[in-house]
Amino acid sequence: MNARPRRRRLLWALVALVAGIIGTGVVAAPALVQWLMTPGAPFDLVAVPPPPDYRDDGAWLALPTSADEADVALAELPAARAPAVDVFYLHPTSSIAPAWNAPFDDPQVRMASIRGGTLIQASAFNGVGAIYAPSYRQASGSAFTTPSVDGDGAIDLAYLDVESAFVEFRRRAGAERPFLVVGHSQGAALAARLLRERIAARPERALLVAAYLPGALLSSADVGGLPACATRDATGCVVSFNARGPAWQPDAFELDVSTTPEPHQCVNPVLGGAGDDPTTREQHAGAVFFDVETPALLPAFAAARCRDGHLIISDHAPVPWRDLPSAILLWIMGGQNFHPVEVQLFYADLRADAARRVAAFLAPPAPH
């Protein structure tokens, strides 16, 4: 008997079983998913997957020297031909296996990281920069949602890869090139640590155009004292937000990685600045979903306003059907949690925001 159809039937059976269990209300969706992805053994540094060698192109999901998913672009949102800046991008959690750290080179994990990261997120920045996206030994999502000593060990290992990748990124790109740091969810949490421990207090800070870190609750202290971007043309600052609905209630999937009592940063990507002024759907530049059958720019898609560190989406057009795993993920998260599509919802706005900040950074000094 062919193994592929059998595996496929088993997968669908599992999906149906999970949906049935959740549908009964016996087990809450967040608790069930937490249980499924929580490792059953302590973190063991001896047993972790082998580390990536970032001198090898195979350790990267996207590079300017390769044709990859980060290059995808719509006709009305073309990729830059000769960008003057670079983008260091960190993908979100893409493995739900019950292991403290996923192998960076596992084919299924790599495929999920590309589809859920470089394709639908990193590509938002190819209009201004050359994309460098490392694969890394990502930590289990439970390490972030349920903090523990074991989880801390897994996060430290993932960060070790990220810092190593950043060093190689700067070597490849050139030490004098301006750059953006971009990450979502786990990628945002690790990028915040990179800013705090590696960039903010070093000469590289002078070359940081901006950091885009949606999907994690962060304060200024968490990113090394970098401020939230206050205006559209501010540079050396952070654009961070967590998209939720007006009736949203915190649950196990809230990625609060902040270590200080400081207020969480929130920058509305439509406004390009911190503050709680509301934006209407008419002001919204557009959502883009590259994981649909026919990707298209969807302008006037969402109205939003920063509130208590979250970006509250008060009104939005229907999120298009993408595929079953994506639909299940959004359903598990709940109708008021837009975490899985935060970048896609504000794709064109983030793209335009990055273009303004790059232009401001590269502009010659004003004459005195």
C-alpha cells in the first residue's frame, strides 16, 4: 500500500478528531494545542539538533543571490531592482512538534517557514531592501506561552542561531550598509533580543533604519531602549503592534515576552506613528494574501486604533479563504485574534511605511 495516501488519510483523521474535540467544548482550543506542542522531556543541550552553518547558502530561507519566495511581488507593488538597504528577517514559529527546538533543515519545517514567513511576510519589504532570512533552530511555541527553565534553554538556543546569522548577514551584506530588522511572533521576540543585546549599544545602531516587530508584546526596554516610531519619517525606531478585535480577551496564545512593567509599544502601521488616533478603512493602503489562489491588493481592508499596547481592528473586510491549515489556525486563535495574519492585513501599509523611513534615512542632511 502506498504510504503517502495513508499518511494523508491519517492527517485528515487527526484534523477531524481535533475539530470534533474542540467543537464539543470539552477541551478549549488553546489548551489542546498547548498540550500537543509541549515537549515531554526536559531540555537537554546534548540532544539538540545540529547548528546551522550560515556560511552555507542552504542555512538560509531567502537570500538576495537566490530566486526565492521573498521575491514575490504584485505588479502594483514591485520589488526594488537595486535596493540601497538590506533586511534581516526572522520567521515566526512554524513547527508544532513536541520538541524544544526544531531542526533548522527539516524539509517540512523549512517548507512551513517559507510559506508562513518569507512568502507572506518578508516579501512585504522587498520594495525597499534585499532580503536575508535565516533558518534557525526555533524554540517550541510553548517556551513562550508557558515560561519555564526548559523553555528558556530552548529560546537561548534559538537566539544563539539568530545572533550567528546576524553576524554572517553583516559580513555578506557589507558592514556599512543600512538595514532593517524584521520579525513576527517568535521572530519578533528573538529580533527584540538581538536589538537589545547586539545592536542598540553598538555602532551598528547608527545603520538601523527601523525595526518591524509585530506579533509580540514589547516595551522600549525590551528592544534596548529604542523608541516606538513617533512619526512617518522617524528612523532608528520600532514599529510593533498586536492586532486584535474589540471583544478580544487574553488567552494562552498571548505572546507577552516583555520583562519590564513599562507600557507595551504600539504603532498603527496605517498612521506610521505611535498614538491612539483611529484610522478608517478608507485610509488603509491594503492587505495582501500571497497564500490564496489569486493574490491581489485589497485596499480599504481594515480600520484600526492602538489601545493599551494592542492594535484593535474595529472593522474589516472578510479574510479570504487560504487553505485548511490556515483556516484551522485562525479558528483556533479565535475570531478576535488576528495574530496569524498581522503582516498580511497591513502588507501595503508596512511596505509604504518602510519606503518612507528608508527615504528619510538616505536623504542628505538638510543644509544649516
